Amino acid sequence: MKDLSGKRIGFAVTGSFCTFERAFQQAELLKAAGAALCPIFSEHAASIDTRFGKAADHIRRMEEISERRAILTISGAEPLGPKDMLDCILVAPCTSNTLGKLSLGLVDTTVTMAVKSMLRNEKPVVLALATNDALRVSMKNLGVLMNAKNYFFVPIGQDAPEKKPSSMVAHFERIPETVAAALEHKQIQPLIV
């Protein structure tokens, strides 16, 4: 893995709860590679308990990995860009809801504000998509952001084509290399695996 020493990476978590464990494992790898992580949670990720765990436990785990308090509010995320606090932001997992909002430039959650704040300074935004409707209505939003400046994607693929033919999930194990490339404003390929 590439050395990420000194790189300040926002690690934004949205509500694809079934992928949290894979995302948090990658947070540990980014930290081990020397990155300074800043955890950021959407309002849903920070408040909804599911069969995949309690929200408070997820926040606590990311805070332990990053050794930093999580940003949980829009006002907490807004200074990231103006104060040049991060080199890159990763949204992992990135739900179709967040994807849609980003494609339209909507800013009404902690994570969308964090992304907007980073784009202000033309910093890379890395998205690790996890959605059951990627090959349906969300495809247009994916297309918009694939053609937008400063957006990069963790390679994605169908996760259960027989049971969920429209579902796609990022290959979370490729997050470190995607982030490293995005820091150089490059998209790793192939994108769809």
C-alpha cells in the first residue's frame, strides 16, 4: 500500500449499514498507511440503530480508529474547506440518496456539506458506492458525477445479480489505492469490475 503519511483524509459515512464493517476495515488500513482521518457521519448513519449495530457504537469505533471526534453536524462540516483542513474526502459507503444529492448540488446533510466544502478548494472527492438501484434510477446520478471535476470512484460491481439485478457495491478493498490515486487527481481503472 502507498504511504499516506501526512495526508488528511475525511472519512464520511452514510447509511448503507450492511457495508459499515467493510468500510471501517479500510479506515484501519488508511490509518496504518499513515493517513490522518477525520470521521464524518450523515445524520442517519449517526442516529439509526440497525441489525448491523448501534449508531453510537459505529461512531465510537471510527473515533477510536481515527483518534479524533466525529463531525456530526452541518455547521461542524462547513469549515473543512475554508480552513483547508483536509486533502481529500472519502464517502464510504456512499448511498444512492447521497449520490443523488451530490449530483444536484444539494447540501442538506453533514456529508453533503463536507463534500461541498472540499469542492470549494477543488480537493478530490472519492465515492465508494453502495446502492440497490445503481443500475436503475441512480445510474443517471452516477453518470453526472463520473463526468464532474474532482470526483473519483472506488471500482464498483454487481454484488448479487441474481437476487438484486440493479444493485452495485464498491470493492471496498480498493479504497486505499483509489484514495492514493485521487490525491494525484487520477481515477483508477477499470471502474466497473
